[in-house]
Amino acid sequence: MSRDHDLDPQLLRSFLAVADTLHFTTAAHMRGVSQSTISQHINRLEKILGRSLLERNTKDTRLTEDGQMLVPHAKQILAACEAAFDEFEPDFLSGHIRFGVSDDLVLSHLPEVLREFRTMYPSVHVSLVVGLSSELNNRLQSGELDVACTKRFLPSSEVFEGECVLWRERLRWLGARGFDLQEGMPVPLVAYEKESLNRRRTIEALNQAGLAWQLSFVSDHLSALIAGVRAGYGVFMQSALLIDDSIVPVEASELPPLPELEFLLVPGRSTRAVRALMRTLMENVSRVAPQGGEIPAALATPQRATA
């Protein structure tokens, strides 16, 4: 291995992007560079280390044993770089964060966590942008958001640079307390009026089960959909975050099982204020996740970190 070169963090970021996705095109998209740039970074890193880090052919990409060994070191080096920047930034934390969240999270205990963040960092101002996950992802990519708490259906090949999975859960069929499906009748759906991944997956699940369905109540606002469910118009496929005294799981044997979902934090840019908000959310994920949500072990027993 050549000792005449240092391990450039940019090379390590490109390497970790490929290691996470095992796909050069996806890694390039994550890093916001061309695929040829990713290849150049990997080749340069392999030359510096004198080791082959990836096995590539026309079908797939795999980490070599040396590549697997490099992953934890690369993460430690990049974490140390971030810590160094934090150490030499001003102690007084201020700024403005454009924070995107999916609409169901607003109905969780997220506001309580944001209150704690405001108490800790009173000079950091937060603009909350609520929307569908697809909209939030687009706004992240265009630079309109600084960080977002969004969702993705599983399985998924979609990976975001710097993402942190908060929890995983299986979606539920939810309806008003006391609501019963009528035997032999189409399943009444409460759904988003415009095309969305949630609506598409709901209909796919029913079609694959061979069940007839009908749209009985539509709106583009989750608060209106909740009102429709409470009024007894039908059922919808949602996170357990929405379960309360009036909206409960519908236990009907004819309804098909639903896919799993991940809630994740995705940074659009890395500032000290954004990192502080992400840490606060990760440290308090157990307060936000619904009962039964699978929280990663690394977040299950959080330790408070300083800004």
C-alpha cells in the first residue's frame, strides 16, 4: 500500500455509496456525481490501498473481503471528520432548518420531540413542510428541504445518502371502531384522490387477493381521510401511528396481508443544526414510533450526544 497518499473523504463517501447499494448508477445518483466519477474514485482508492475492494461483472457488484474490512474504517473516518467540523464551529447553535415530514407523523408524538429540540436549541428555527413521501423526496433532491422524515415500502432498492432508518412496521387495515365489512360487497376504500404510492399499493393488495373494491371517500388531505374513516365510509391502509380510540385495526379474514414500511431520516445537507435535529429525533425514536414498530438496535438504547 502506498503511504504517499491520504484517504480522501470524497473517495470514502463514493466507496460507501457503492457498498450500500452495490450499484454504481444508484451510488452516483446518491452522491450527485456521474457514474464515471464514482468509478474513478473507486479505482483511485484501490490504487492507494493496493487492494481490490469490489468484484464487478456484467450482472452484479460485490464487496471483496478487503472491501468489507474497509467499510467500518471508512465510516469511522467520515464520522471523525464531521466531529472535527463540529468541534471548531461556534458553540452557539443557530440557523434555520426546512424539515419535511410525512403527514401521518404530524399526528404522532413528533411535536413533543420538536418541543424538546426547541428547548435545547432556541435559536434554531424550524419550518415544517408536510406532504407525501414522494413529494418530500423530490424537494430534498431539488434542495428545497434540509432534512426529511419520509417513508418507503419494502422491499426497496431506493437508498439515500446519509439515511437513518428509524423503524420498520407492517401496515394495517384501519377503520372506525365497530365498523364491519359487509359480506359479498366490494371493500369500501378511503383513499387519496390523486395518484400516490399508498393508494396504488392498497389497490394492488386487493386485486392480488381477488377482492372487489370501490372508492367510497377520497381526499388529498390525511385529516379528511381520517374524518371519512371515523364517519364509517370504509377502511384505509395506514401506519399504526393513526390508531386511537376511534380508529382501530380491522380484523377481517378476507382482507389480504399488507406490505412492510420503513420510516427514515434523510439529510438534504449536512449542517450542524441539521445534525443536531437528526440526533434529537434518533434519541427519541421510541417516543414517536408506534407500538410494534421495529426500532434498529443502534437506536433502541440511545445515548444523548452534544451538538
